[in-house]
Amino acid sequence: MIIVMKNENAAQNLAKALDTHNPIKPVFVHQNRIGLAGVKQIDDAQLADFKDDVVEVITNHHGAIKSSRDFHPEDTIIKTKHSIIGGDHFVFMAGPDSIESAEHVLEMGKDVQLAGATILRGGAFKPRTSPYSFQGNGEDGLKAHRQAADTLQMDMVTEILDTRDVDLVDQYTDIFQVGTRNMQNFALLKALGQKNKPVVLKRGMSATIDDLLNAAEYIAAGGNDQIILMERGIRTFDNKYTRNTMDVSAIPVLKSLTHYPVIADSSHAAGVSKFVEPIGLAAVAAGAQGLMTEIHDHPKEAFVDGAQALTPEQFKQLADKVRRVRTAIQ
Amino acid sequence: MIIVMKNENAAQNLAKALDTHNPIKPVFVHQNRIGLAGVKQIDDAQLADFKDDVVEVITNHHGAIKSSRDFHPEDTIIKTKHSIIGGDHFVFMAGPDSIESAEHVLEMGKDVQLAGATILRGGAFKPRTSPYSFQGNGEDGLKAHRQAADTLQMDMVTEILDTRDVDLVDQYTDIFQVGTRNMQNFALLKALGQKNKPVVLKRGMSATIDDLLNAAEYIAAGGNDQIILMERGIRTFDNKYTRNTMDVSAIPVLKSLTHYPVIADSSHAAGVSKFVEPIGLAAVAAGAQGLMTEIHDHPKEAFVDGAQALTPEQFKQLADKVRRVRTAIQ
Amino acid sequence: MIIVMKNENAAQNLAKALDTHNPIKPVFVHQNRIGLAGVKQIDDAQLADFKDDVVEVITNHHGAIKSSRDFHPEDTIIKTKHSIIGGDHFVFMAGPDSIESAEHVLEMGKDVQLAGATILRGGAFKPRTSPYSFQGNGEDGLKAHRQAADTLQMDMVTEILDTRDVDLVDQYTDIFQVGTRNMQNFALLKALGQKNKPVVLKRGMSATIDDLLNAAEYIAAGGNDQIILMERGIRTFDNKYTRNTMDVSAIPVLKSLTHYPVIADSSHAAGVSKFVEPIGLAAVAAGAQGLMTEIHDHPKEAFVDGAQALTPEQFKQLADKVRRVRTAIQ
Amino acid sequence: MIIVMKNENAAQNLAKALDTHNPIKPVFVHQNRIGLAGVKQIDDAQLADFKDDVVEVITNHHGAIKSSRDFHPEDTIIKTKHSIIGGDHFVFMAGPDSIESAEHVLEMGKDVQLAGATILRGGAFKPRTSPYSFQGNGEDGLKAHRQAADTLQMDMVTEILDTRDVDLVDQYTDIFQVGTRNMQNFALLKALGQKNKPVVLKRGMSATIDDLLNAAEYIAAGGNDQIILMERGIRTFDNKYTRNTMDVSAIPVLKSLTHYPVIADSSHAAGVSKFVEPIGLAAVAAGAQGLMTEIHDHPKEAFVDGAQALTPEQFKQLADKVRRVRTAIQ
């Protein structure tokens, strides 16, 4: 339940009165709004003393509280050292699928930076379908990635797979990434809720919009509001020609329901390099506030997912078109 | 199987030799290419006399023949009285969901024409989920629709539901439309294959890309090559906030596999007017060669599907943005 | 809206008063129950004179009227010349996918009859994904099928694809079948609503339960209440090992919502003969009131869908197990 | 790649020669069979010395190695203190969704044991969609659960959500359970691969059969072959009347591809208690080797998922029917 009060002061006062010290059902305040987690009804008696200050009681907002636009109407804007994410800003996150070597990630970083990327992506811990596939270079990968980001003055984003690795990865990265297979790894989400660092949360392959917002809420409930939601394609009945089905509708839907930035990953949605550009442009035209893209200078030799990697040249062309589409839809 | 020959003459000669007069497995010729329907292997002996003229034998093309780019590499461009569809052209098809009255469809036609539409859409036979919902105004609707199109010098497109109505609808319309629920109504597709008039073929809610191409092939096999494919959203696990899931990936995929024009209907994909624009722009950014849009001056009073109708003003704004996105992606 | 009256007489009286002569929104009566099609609210004034006779006004029944258990609480039982379908009865419909010859369908009929089938299935008009696949033997097939059914004293069920063929097929068959691709071919459903003959209505590949009930309602609204619903597998993200996903849940769900018999087709659900038995037994354990099964004495030479055909011996084994499972779940 | 050798000795010899000491691509031996993880081709030269002992080289087995029937043809049978799982044995796992109190779990345990269950289920760590829902009683829950199991001489199975809890849960439980949302939490699977204790692995909501087998392989690759696969309903377009779509086909498919026991959870598939029985019986008729069922004496007051809980009486009736169906299908 969300209660809109006359002003911030009134909100603080009511919140204090309502606070139940129940860790499962906390009371949140944002400006003149109060969010009552897990509460669907409230006694009139409880509001009696504050009656004149209550503007509106909203019970039919979507499932989550802190992630709801009804609780937090204005866009969340996240500032990292080298990037601004959300609102009218647009961000490119690009880089290799996995960190292959210090030289390679640096080389790739230079290329994507030239095309406009400010965030260097790359995986050190890779969630592979088979245990017999390359699982990533681990801490060595993190180190190489960090070094490249520092050299280039870019932000670093990398995936985290295990609650036990949160502190390790935290030592290196600027932005955590939670992958599609872990979107409902609630232990991991809770652990990231304790960190004061942005988290890119990828939508699960069969996660509904509400599932995604609730997953974000796990992070937010812990106190970390720097959340970036990512649409990356869902699983449907048709996957012969593309790996997943980019659900572009999710982008405007999410933007209407939540204040968190919404970005897209057309590399994983497409799964085939020749469709990464049109699908990426579609996401941007639908309102995505950023794009994550996998690149590789020699896609056929990539350790992971080469088939979907753009070459640096292809990425530059995509980035140019993205900027033009951004202008076109304003 | 598709056989590429040295030149058109050689293709004609081989085709004559191969022709089996089997109505189920016809032999098609397009320029220097031969399409052997339903044939996966061919005796070397059959090709022996023509060996020197054979450039390539393609067996791994996608399921259909006439619809395949391997058979017909260049874009099909369809010309109606007032429109050019396909290739680098872009077409707006717009109008009310159902034809409500002669005055109303004319009024709506004026509005969409002002915004750039050359094709006036409207339903006289409505495929409704429930038998107790308004089923359309039938032949009266066709007449009013025809009259409005003539007055405005626009093309008319309308849905056909029943093989028994093909000749009736043919008397009025410029373009037939086959709806999502009839995409595999093979009797209807065959009947339209006998007509010399464009057909808009909407993708079925759970039709794969291959299903859609095979449905098109039913029309093409009958001799009618004026086919326009339409992506209109598929059915997935998530339909709380939108009616369907617009599968933008299908657009570049189809354009790579087939030469027929590919357009999109973001009204039915969204199901909610506020998402019709971003989803429509996404389809255009993905490469759609046209957009079909439902409009209504008083959406709340529309006979059918008012929730997803744009007002004329909203449609004008969409059309303007579409033109800008088209420029942006070139 | 469904209104339960004190008794049949009261229902007839109120129905007469309410009848609007609106063909789209008819008033139905079944025993002491009135179904008001397409009506969600009713003026108290309209019920005023009959107030004492009204037991209950049901507005939250599922979408359809005549197909609803709230309108027709007891099971519909359909009697054909040789079979009883519905209620506690169980029916086997079996035979070849397509009618290949008079001899072959007779042979297959003998085999399935020995195993307990009373209804001989077979297709004369085949809905094939590709126009270049065998399309069925047409009227010759119908004749052979009829002859075999007569010889064996079995009922005949065959698929109808085209409204123009309804009278032709009607001359031969005992039971019409509407296939998955035509479940929402409303023109066809309406035409069958005018016949006084059972219709097997197969669920569409992506049809919801409500879609299926509304499709049945198209037949029922026309006056034909002899409807048999069939679950045959839906389209999902996983179709590597089976052709479709048998949705066994649909069986008890449908039986709770509607009074029409619910049967299952595990041949098309499986798509592979070795899974036809376990999936068929699952459907029976879930409460299916009949099973449709494809058989062939030489599956590899079958004109259509040989991969999923059981041999007569396999069918006999399945039928024996089905009878045992039926007993087990009572 | 799987290589079948003449005998066990020959297999050991070849395995020794092939062993690459590559932790990502280990060499496994089972009786006379060798599994080469992540290997798709092998030099003839490498086999030259053992040529006469090679019976068959299988390259087209499904993705995983240790989980493949081609590597391990006979059923895996898992023995716990009080249960035998797999082969021709059938196991009931039942109990409350969450452990509410020591008294309650003991009470529920008594009830399910009377009906034939040997394994007592219950959650101490609950994966809830919302962070504001009850998250389980944690270690107190584990203790109460353990105590009840000991008192009743039953096995205990409980869900594990976090790699950091593996050792804690290991102190209490007899069988680990990995839930649908963690099926591809590879860090957790690897951690469980290090334990010498059975693991129930629930299929992810949109996991393909191959995904599930590969997830199992993560556990197996670590050395733990006591894996029990569970079908619990997948996510499809239709979820109005049931929570998920029980994919019964997966059961015979899995049994044909892998040697691990395959069980089903009809409580989560149904989501509504009245459909738990028919869907459960369907799973058993399809060949499931066990059933997991949620029960509660006062479903409406259950802490979690009361809507889908059977009462002890309902469970007893289900268990009786299950035993009869088991006999029926033999």
C-alpha cells in the first residue's frame, strides 16, 4: 500500500507512527509518499490522527513498493564515475562476452569507447548451460577487466553468480550484473541489496514483468536503490532463427510502472550477429535507456557466444544509428 | 529444392524437362531459378543433359519455395492504385477496427490520410472470441468502406473470414486481409491464391516463422504472389500489461528469408493505446515496411477494441515519428 | 449472466419476458436456468415481477453461457449409433491419420474395433503445413471411410476444413471434427452449429481454456449442443522431443467448467509413437472421457504422420491399460 | 562423446590413456563405458591401440554425459535410510509447504506416513516472489523438521537457496532440494556436487529437457550421482485456472534419456487443491517414480501456498489411487 501525504513532513510523521519494526514488512518513505510493504488494507483508526494530511491511499499499484512509480514518481538517475544512467540519458555498455586476456579486454574497450560506450562489460564468471563449457577466468578475469576500465576511464560491469563471491567481485567492479538464470536467486539479490553499488538485473527467460519488479524489490528492500532493469529476450515457442524473443513491449511497460532505468541486451536476444542491430534499434525506439552489446574482433574465435558478437565496426555503426533513432523519437 | 541456372533460358528448358504435371508438386520458374516443390533430392541423371548450365543446387533453403529469397532474391514490390508496398517504400494502413457507419469511416479515412496513410483499413466481418460480441456490419460495412476509399482515393483493405465470402469481398476490396485466427485456414488461403489481388497475411498467435512462410506459400502456389506478411504479436506467458508480445525479431528474420513485404500491427500487439506508439516505432526500427494502426475519434465508444485505438492526433504523431525513425536507420 | 429460478416453469416465464429477439444476445433456457448471452448486468426492475422465483444470479461464471456448468450442471451425454460419449462412459476413436484406400481403412477399422474402439477416425481432407504435402483423398476418402464404418458397424469421425464442404461431409460422416488450426474459424463453427450432429472440437495450439469454451459456444449458440472438446497438446518453448506439450491440467479444468465431454489425442501431442502410450494414459488418469489415437499397420509407409502412429498391437496394449487406469481412478 | 568398450577392463585402460587432467573436460568411466565430457570428435590415432576393444562410439547422445542413458544404461536407484527411489520403486514425499512449528510438522508427518509417505518434505528457507512475504523459519525450521523425521523414522527433504547455507542444511537434511528458480544456479549445483547426499532437482519454469539434464550434470560432474529429477509444471500462455502447466510428456522423455529417477510435484503444477489429484495421477500414469505433495490440516491458515495444499484425508485418497494406477500401467 502506498499513501500519498500532503508533504514530506507529514509523511515522516505518519511513517513513524506506522513503523512496526517488522523486518519482513518495513515502512518506506520517499518525499511525501509512504510505502507499506506487504500491507493491503489499513484500519481507518490508524490513519485517524493524520487524516487531514492524507492526499491519497493507493492499493492497486503493482506488486512491489519501492520499485513502483506510485511510490517514486520521478525517474531514478544513477551516476557512476563515468556514466549517467536513466532519465533522458542513454548509456552504451559494451565489451567481450568473457574476459579472455588483459590485452584483449583493453583492445575491445578502446574500440567500444570510440563508438561511445562508457561502460565496459565482460564476464569473469560465466553461467554456462553445460559444466563442460569454459566457465570464465575468475579473479584473473576480474583483474584484467578492472585494469582495462581504469586505463580507459570507463566503468566496469560484470556478472556475479554466487553469494560467496559478492565481496570478491565488489573489490573490482563498479556495477554488478545479475544474469537471467539468477533473476530469482533471492539470496544473491538480498546480498546485493546490502551493497551501495548499481546492479544490472536481467529479466529471467520466463519472468513476468511483475516477477522482475519483485526481484528488483529484493535489492531495493535491502537499501540499494541503484537498480537497472534489463530486457534481454524471453523464451517462447519460436527459437529457430533467434535465440530468444526480444520483448520490446516490456520496455514501455516497465517505464510506466517503475522509475528505474530500463536497458536492453539485443546480443542475447538475437543470438546471431546479423540480427543484433535491428533488434537493438527496436529496443531503443521502444524507449530503452541503454543498450548492452557483445563485441569481439574475431567472433569465430571468441571463447563464448561468438555467433552473436558484433565486430567493433558493426558496433560503431549500431551506435551511430542508435543516436539517430534517439533523436527521431523525441 | 531450388536450382540456380546460368540464365533464364536454361532455367526454362530444365523446368520443362522436369515438369511432372503433379499438381501437388509443381515446378516454378523465376528468372534463372527453378523451384521444385516438395522435392528434397534429385537424380543426377535428371540433371545430366543440363549439367553445364547448373550454377547451384540449393537444398537447405527454408521450407517454402516461392516465398524463399533463394528462389526470388530481390524484394517483391506490390503496386496498388494508391500505394507501393515493399522494397524501400513504407506504407501506412490505418482506420477504424470495424466499419461503424459510412460517415464514420469517411471521417476516419480523412484523418489518417492527412497523416500519410494511403490504405484505409476497417472490418466488416469481425472474428470475435465470443459469438455474443458484435460480428461486424457485413456487406453494408463493405459498401461504406468502398465508398470512403473511393471518395478519398485510398486503397481499401478488409478481413475475409469465410471461403464463401471471397467473391463478395472481392467485389469491394483492393486488398484482402487474413487474420491471425485464420492463418492456417488452408481452404481460405487456397481460395485467395486464385485471386489476382494483394493479401495481407497476419501471423498466427503461435505460428512459427516457418508456419507463416508455408501459409504464404499456399497463396503463392495458387498463382497469387502479391503477399504482404504481418507480425502482430505472439502469445507468450506474459500478457498482463499488453495483449500480445510483439515479436520484433520476426521482422528482420522474415526479411532475410523471404522477398515479400513485412509490415506490423502494433495495435493488436499492444492492446492498450498508450503502448501502440513505442511498439510501433520498435517495429519500424527493426525494419518493418509498413504499419497497420487502428484509430478512432472516440475510442471509448468504439464498437470493437476501443482500448487499443489511437485518436487521429495520436496517429499523426506516430506517423511523424515513424518517418523520422525510417530516416534514422538508413 | 445466468439466472437460477425456482423451477422450470418460472424459468420459461422469465425467459419469455427477457427475450430481446436480439440474434447476437439470445436468451437460453435449460431446465430451471436462464442464460443471458452477452449480458453482464441486469436492472432490478426487469426481475421485479419474478423476484420470488429467483434463486441465484450468477455473473462470475466463465465467459461462455451454454457451455457453462453453471447453466447446465449435469454432464452432457452424446449418443451416436454405436457409441455413448460423456458422463462415466469412455470412448476410443482410432484409425489411420488419412484414408489411404478402402481396403486399408477397413483393415485398420477391424483392428481398432477388436481393441475396443467404436469410432473410426480418418482424414479425407488433411490440413498440412505445406501446400506441397499430400492433401488427402477428398470425397473418395469419405466414401471409403463411410463404407468401412458401415461394414464394421462403427461410427465415423472426419475432419472438415472448409465451410463449402459442410454439406458434402455431412452426407458421409457421423461426427464432424474441427482441427486445431480451425478452432477459431468462426464461419466454420457457425456452419456446424446449424447441423444436428456431434462435433469434436480440437483445442488450438495456443488457445486458452476460455478461447476453447468460446469456440464451443459458437457451435452451441447455433443450436447444436453435441460438442466434444479435445485436448491435443499445446505449443510451448520445448518441442525437441515431443511435437506438442500435452496439457493434462486442461482436462480436469474443462470438466469443472463445462458439461461437454472432454477427450484427448495423445498421438498429436506426442508426435512420436513411443510416447503415445504414457501420454495417453496420463490424459486418462487426469479424467479424459475418451482417447483419439492414430494407428497404422506400416507406420513408415503412412501417407501422413507415420512417426506418431501406433501399430494395431500397440493400440491394443494401450486400450487394455486405459481400461485398467479407468478402474484405478474410480 | 561416449565410447562403449568390450568390457570394464578395456574401458579403464582406454580411460587412463585418454585422461587429460582437464578439470573442465573430465573423463568418466561407468562399467564398460567411457564418457568424454565436452568432446565431440576424437582422433582415430587416439583409439588406435584400443581399436579391437571398441564396440561403439556414440556422438549423437544428448548434451550431457553422466546423466545420459548411453553412458549409464540401467536405472539409478537411490537408497536412503527409509526409502528406495528409482527403478520400479515408487516414493511419496509429502508434508507442509513450510515448517510452521515442531508440533505441526510432526502432526503432518504422522498423517502422510499413514498414507504411505517415507519422505517428509517442508521448507525452512522459502523462495518467495516478494521480499515482503514470509521467508521461512530458517534453522529453527530445519531443527523441527529433523526432529519430526527422526521421531517418525522418515527421511527429510528440504530446499536449499544459498551456497552459504549448504553446510548448515547438510547438518540436518537427508535429501537436498533445488527449487525451480535455482535450477540454473550453477554455483549451488556445483556445491551440491561435492556432497554425498541425494539432491531433488526441480525443473525450471522455462527449462528445456536439455537444460534440466545439463543442470543435473553440474551435480554429477562434481561426483554426486544421487540425483532425482522433478517435473513440476512449466510456464505457458495459459495460467488462469492452474498455476503452471504440468508437462507430463517430460516424464517418459526424461526416462528414455536418463537413468536418474523422475518424480513429479502436482501441487505446484496445479496451484489449486482440487486439481492436485488428477494432475498427480496423470504424472504417475505417465511413469513418474514418485510424487511430491503439499499437505496442510488447515489449508486456509497455511503460512505459504495454502490454496494448493491437500488435507491429510485428500492425500490419503490420492495415495491410494496412485498405488492402483501404478498397478494398472504395469
